[in-house]
Amino acid sequence: MDSHMERNVVIVLGRCVNSKTGFGMRFERFNPNQWTATWAFAVKDAAAKREGYDQTRIAGAFLFDPAFPGCPHCHAKSFWLCRHCHHVACRDGETRSVTCPWCGSKGELSGTVEQLHARDDR
């Protein structure tokens, strides 16, 4: 069995596009190929690295629980995945031109996120 299929709750590391500060998003798997974001919290880069939030890949459809609070820094309730560095950043849901808060790459948003790097939420 793939390691991502064994997990039911994981943390995905993101960074705020406005403040460039880190946050974690808690995803729960309620169906075999569907992950739902249920919580988000601020996290410092050093703590995120120590926790190893990029140790596992999860794949499938990504949804947001109606109670999902969004980015803890700017309250954006969506995210995007950088095509260059493959890190997650928050998104306001309207902006299509973006600059990655991780690597500085600029681009236009398109497509669908199909997999993310994550870690068990123990």
C-alpha cells in the first residue's frame, strides 16, 4: 500500500503570499481520493523543518471544510502550488497573477492541484 493511502490526517506546509510567513494546513481524508482542509495554524520555518512537513505525498481532490479558517496571517481560504519550487501558498480566490513567497517565481494560475507534500498529524 502507498504511504499516502495509510494516512487519514496530515499537515501541509504553506506560506502566506502577503506576509511571507509560514503556516500549516490540516487535511483529513474522508474518502479514498478526497482530502479536506479543516484547520490552519501559524508555524515558524525552523519548526516546520524540524517536524518534516514534506515527508509524504498525498494525492486526490482537495476541498475546504466550510469551517476552514484560512491562512492564519491573511485569512485567504484557498491555496496554489508553485510550478517551480512545488511549495504551497495561500490565495484569495480571485488573483490570477501570483508571485511565489518561497522562490519568487511569477506566473498566472491555471490547472488543478493533484498532489501535495505532507506529514502525519500525530
